[in-house]
Amino acid sequence: MIKCPEFHFTPPDITKELIKDIKFNEHDNTLEPCKASGNFYNLIPYKKDWCEIDEGRDFFTYDFGDTKFTKVITNPPYATNHGEKKERKNIVIDFIFKCFDVCDGEVWLLLNSKMLNSLTPIRLQKIKDKGFNLCFMRILNIKIWYGRYYWVCFSNKKNAIINF
């Protein structure tokens, strides 16, 4: 199996800034479903769990039992990085929807512009039907990567900031 390139991992200085937007409490149980080198995971306080395909815990197949996490925080993969380039496929929407399946609270995602554009009105409606609203967005530049990035939160406890 080909490992994910380090370049794809969220830079530590960025994770330290983004994590400040999240209000944690001692009752939180947080999941980082794409841990990579742990730049988000290592900053998460209180109870936490993780997945990382390169460490044998595939988010799509890992059994969390009946656990519902109060927060899910991640820089989701846009496409599979394992295998030959011609075999790779876009997995971001499936990954994002899986985050909603394991969460009862807030889903925090660092999205690039392609990922954000994938959140069509139809998909946003499906997210709303799952009980989640887009309730926060920060727009930023990450100089080592190309283009704009969006730090977004979907919550099933907060009001939406957009209409569609």
C-alpha cells in the first residue's frame, strides 16, 4: 500500500489556530477520522478516538460500536491516495456523510475549494435532513497548498448561517 504523502497533512501552525474556534467541554468525546500525523488529534482535549488508514484503522470500516461522538474534527481526504493514480477515486462526499453518521454534535471540516463546491444544494439538503446545519465558516489561505480553504462547522444543535 502507498502511504499518503506528508504534504497532504494539515500544517501544525494551521491546526493550532483552527482548534481555537472549537469550544470543548469535559463531556466531549471527539473523533479525528483521518488522523495522519496527529496535528489535530494531539490538540484535542478530553476523551478522543481516531482513525487513520495508514495505521490500519479505515474510517469506512472501523467498528465504533454504538458510540456517537460529540465532535468530529478533520481535514478529510479528497481522493484515495492508496494505489495507482488511475485507480484513485473521489471519496470526499462519502467521507463527510460518514462523519455525520457517527456524530451527535459538531462536525468540523477543513475543505478546499473543490470540496466546498461539492456541497451542492441537493447535498446540503441531505445534510439538513440528517439534522445538521452549516453554522460556521472561516476562509483562509494556506500558503503551502494551492487556493482557498474553508474551515466549516456543521452542528445539529446550532442554527444555519446559509440558505439554499
